[in-house]
Amino acid sequence: MHYKTRLYINFGLIVLAFMFITIFFQLDREKRYKTDELRAKLSAYSEMIDEYLKQDCDTLEVTQMLPEDLRFTIINPEGLVIYDNVVDKIRDMSNHADRPEVLSARTKGSGYAIRRSASTQNDYLYYAHRSNTGNYIRLALPYTVRLIDVMKQGNLIFYGLTVVFIVMLVLLLYKTDKFSRVMSSLRRFTSDIEKGAVDYKSFQFPDTDSGIIGKKIIKLYEQLETSKKQTDLEKERNRKLKQEMTNNIAHELKTPVSSIQGYLEILNENAELESSKRKYFVESAYAQTLRLSALIKDIALITKLEEASTLFPREKVNIGKIAEDVINELQAQLDKAGMTIENKLERDLDISGNHNLVHAIFRNLVENSINYAGKNASIIIDCYKEEADFYHFRYYDTGFGVKEKYLQKIFDRFVRLEESRDRRTGGTGLGLSIVKHAVLFHQGSIMAENRAEGGLMFKFSLRKHPSPATSETKTMQL
């Protein structure tokens, strides 16, 4: 059954129930009104009859003065009927001592009751009054309250109710039509969802409360679906990146493993190999194991940075001290390449970060210059700008630089930019990717650009370590 049809049926049932209740109360009110009216009439007639009887008037004469529909009965103290203007054979009438109106008159002086007469089989309102003579004067008038009479008397009320219900029905039709449109749209919306094809622009809602709710439901679902698509795309992108990284790792591991295997096969198959050649192959195999170890270490570090960066502890880290330590560690390689390095960092540059990751930033940058900048190049490290929360650093060399088309890829994993920057010059292919992830870990940013004077420059920022005064201020604000 359609929603609108159910609503009309329910409204009709409510209207009928309200009308029945109204009629019931109107009928009850009419009965009470008629009861009070008849009681008042019968009480007046009873007093009048009592006065006539005191004056020894004839009963028949008194009866002739009464209305035709008034039943007049005289009952003695024992309950026997001694006169009745309706029943001719009063001897056949039963004792009336147990009649409700008589019992009430005996105790209270007067009483009334509404009941059906046993002798005439009509409904009466009986009124009994104890006369001064000791007898009971009982009067009765027909008591009929018909529904049709009540309806006629209450025409104005029912006309008013009819008008009210018509107006309510018109309003209901108006409201129901709008609400029905909302429900139909939502029903079609759910059907489209099940089919998997939803045209969000095709759903129109009226400017009502239900319409606004319908719009919000569809808008929220559209946002949810958009978010799901974006999540799926992100998952697919991550899956492809992981697959690409896995393939790259497998490819990068293959080279040192194959080299080590080849050197060992030569040594194993040539037991009488000259000591100088044997030493060469052993040293070559050892160099490949060092490269393999470095590659595995870098892979583990970058994976941890991507998937479990919260495991890196934070502490107060001095940038100038770490840069100086890296220079001392790589001094032999710098000398071998004929390169000079100038550390212009002050010793009071503190940040809040991880010591090992900051060390990896400067070590990988210096090793990148050693491997790719060329012989006799120079390296400069300085802090060129300081802000409230960040230090901005500049690292550059005076070497070959990089072709502009490769600058966007310089931080990618295992990227080969050109022949002069392949694996033969050393490195694992993950150094600059580690640098980028380590900078992001410290809530900074990094970029690479070629210098006009020649060479490659890296600009990056790292969040400062809060000073005691700053920490105290934040604590006071809290």
C-alpha cells in the first residue's frame, strides 16, 4: 500500500474516532440535560399534586390537569398501587415497595430513577415524592434520547467540525504530497543504490523539513561514496607503489647478490688462482656485501619512516654538531674526491627531533655530492633563515647539477636520472628519498634546484626545539 494511501486511511480513522467521541459526549450531555429538565418538571408537578390532594380534591380531577404523557401513580406506605392513570387494572400490578425511586423517597423524601416500566414496557424517568398523607406520589415522563435528535440539536457543532476536518484534509493533502515526493525520491535513491548507479543530480526535494533531511541524506551518501572512491584510489596507488618498490628492491638486490655469487664461484672453481687475483675477488665480494648491507639498512629505514614513524623517539638535537660529525665521518671520502666542505651552521641550532634521522639527512646529502657532484667540487651548508618555529637550511655543491627535467624525480626511490648518476658511482638509490622522509618527519619541507653558478642546491626546513621561555608561556596559557 502506498504511503499516501496509508496516511489517508489513518487520518480517516482518526476523524471517525474523533467524531464518535464527540457524538458520545454530546449524547451524554444531552441525557444529563434532559434528566435534569424532567426531574425539575416532575418535582414541580409532584408538589402541585400534593397541594391539591391536601385540599381533598378528586384524583381524577387532578389527573385531568396534568399533561397527557405524564404518568401519575399513588403508592401506599406498604408499596401497593392505589391509583395509576395509565393502568386500568391496578390490582394486577405488583408491589412497588422495591422500586428504586420509592426506596429513595422512603429514606430521603424524594428520589428518581430511569428504567423501563414492567407494565407498559416503555422507558420513563420516574420521580417519587413522599406526601404529607403518608402515601407516595410517583410521576413519570417518557424518557427517550435519540441519536438523531442529538444530531439535529447539535447541527452547528457538527457543521463546524466538518469544516475543520475539510480544512485539515486539504492541508494534509498539501503536506502529504510534498512528503510523498520526498519518500518517493528516497525510495528511488535506495533502489539506485542497490543497482549501483546513482545520478545525484536527478533527485529534487521540496523546501520542507523532510526535504532538507532528504537532501542531507543524499549529500552525505555522495560524500561517503566520493571518500570511498578516493580511498580506493589511494589504496590502488599505494599498492602500485609497493609493487613498484618491491620490484625495484628485487632488482637492486639482484646486482650485489649476483656479483657476490660470481666472485665466489670464481674463487671456488679456481683453487690455484694467484694470490693477487684471489685478493681482488675477495675484496670485490666484500665491497658488494657492504653495498648489500647498506641497501638493506636503507630499505628498512625508509619502510619504518613510512609505516611506523611514531617508533622514532624525539629529543633535543643540535644541528651544527651533527653536521660536524658527518663531515668528520666522511672526511676521508671527501679528500679522496678532492672536495672541500664548509659548515657555516652555528652550534646553538636546536630542533625537536630524532638524532639518527637528522644524521641521515646530512650524511646522505654529503654522500650524494661525493658520488655525483664530480671531482674537486665544493660543498656549503648554512642556515639562511630563521622563523618562530622553523630553521631554514641550504645545502649546495659546485658540481654538475641535474637536468631540469629530472629535478621532480630526484627524491624518488631507485631513480636513475642520467648516465653520470647511475649505480656505478655508488649509493643505494634511496639516499635522497630517506632525506625527504626524514625532513617530513620533522614537519619540514624540502626542494631541489640547480644553481645559476653551477651545482645542485637543496633547501629544507626543520622544526625548532621550543625554548624554555616558550614552553613556560605555553604552560601558563594552558
